[in-house]
Amino acid sequence: MARYEAMLPTELIKQFEKIYDNTFEMMGDMTKAGAQVVYKNVQANMSKSFKSTRSLNRGLTITRVYRTPSDDGVNNKVGFYGYDTTKKTKQYPDGVPIPLIALAREYGTSSGESKKPFFRKSFKKAQIEEAMKKVQERYLSKE
């Protein structure tokens, strides 16, 4: 029976160990860089769809890096959170939810407001991948 034995240089093994140890940190920074690209694109597109974006800018946030329990993935979210306290109604005494305002503009309403997509247009794959690759190169060049 044939037998094959290979030896890797210890420097290469150490480099692989460093990469393995920093994987979560690197992936987290990569997703955060991609989320920041989307965040900037959403802010730019909001001004085209809304007259005033002050309350929406307050509600637009990037979540912290987290792991999904189902597949152990590394994620970030860009989304709208909170309430617009300047628009209080009988139905919303604390203020209208900012995600509701964004959804109404993004997809339109049954009462006749036409849709003016701004959020979906913000996900530009090439820009996101470019930002993520820059972070990846920074981590790999450290080694």
C-alpha cells in the first residue's frame, strides 16, 4: 500500500492558527463594513423619497455584530427602530413607529400612497463586496 507524508512549514501552520483564532472578529468587521455601505446608501436614497428625513435618520441604525443560533453565522442588520414622537395620533399615542413610515414609503399603502423604493435600492452588491474585501485584506496582510 502506498503511503504519503507531507510536512508543512511551521510558519504556515502558525499563520493558519492566527487566521482561525481571528475568524469571528474578521467576519464581524467584514459584515460591519458592508452594513456601513448600506447605511450610507439608505441615507442618500431617503432624501430622494422623503421631504424631511430628520426623524427617519434618528431611527436608522446598524445593529451590533451577532451570531445566528441556527447556523452560527455572523450578521449585522441595518434597520429602522423607534418612534417618531412628532407625529402622535389616537392609534399611536407614543408616536408613529418609524419602521411603519419607512414601509409605507417603500411599498406604498392601500389608501393610495404610491411606492417610492429607497431601501431595496441601497443594497449594491459590488460596493458591499468591495468594502468587505478591503477589511479581509487588512486582516490577512497582518499575518
